Amino acid sequence: MDNLNINVGDLVTHGTFLLRETPLYREWLIREGELMYLHKEMKEEALAALISQNQQEANDFNYSGSHGSMVKVASIPELLYWELHRKGITDDPVAYRRFLNDPNNAKFRTNTWTV
């Protein structure tokens, strides 16, 4: 037993395996030859729920009321946030504003104000 020195590459020789499943996403372990990597995907029903919640907040938003200095403008999925972070967009205020104001990302907005 002292010589038992194995790693995950010894156990997973090929294929795709569901590593973890949460209410929001699935995480897959993928082995292709000598390469092994993780892939996360958001569940469609979780994304649909987030978009529905954003739409409800946009419908309930009071455009003429007093808002102060902090106003929620968007809610994005966690996996999308980390993808933007890897690309450096979350650290660049101009690029982040451009992303949030892009009409293609309107479903993540909780109001129609410009950031």
C-alpha cells in the first residue's frame, strides 16, 4: 500500500464525466488524450429564471422616483461574470459599460438607463 501513488489522470483515461451538478450549473470533467479540463455550463432553466427575474425588476423599476447614488442596472450569471473577468472586461470600466449597454445583452438589464 505504500507505493499507491495515483492521480485523477490514472483514474479517468478518456471521455466526459459529470463531476458536479448544482441548481444553477453542471460541471464536466473532460479527458481528450493527454489533455484534461473542466467545463461549466449554466442550466437553461436557471438562465431563464434569471432573465425572467431581470424582466420583472425592469417592469417594477420606478423611473421617476428618487434613486440616490446606487441603482441596480443588471444581473448577470456567475459563469458569464467569470468569463468577462478572464477577458479583463470587469477590470476595465469602459469595456464593462460597453458590455452592459450593448443591446444584445439587454436581457441582463434591470432597467433601461445607460450605464
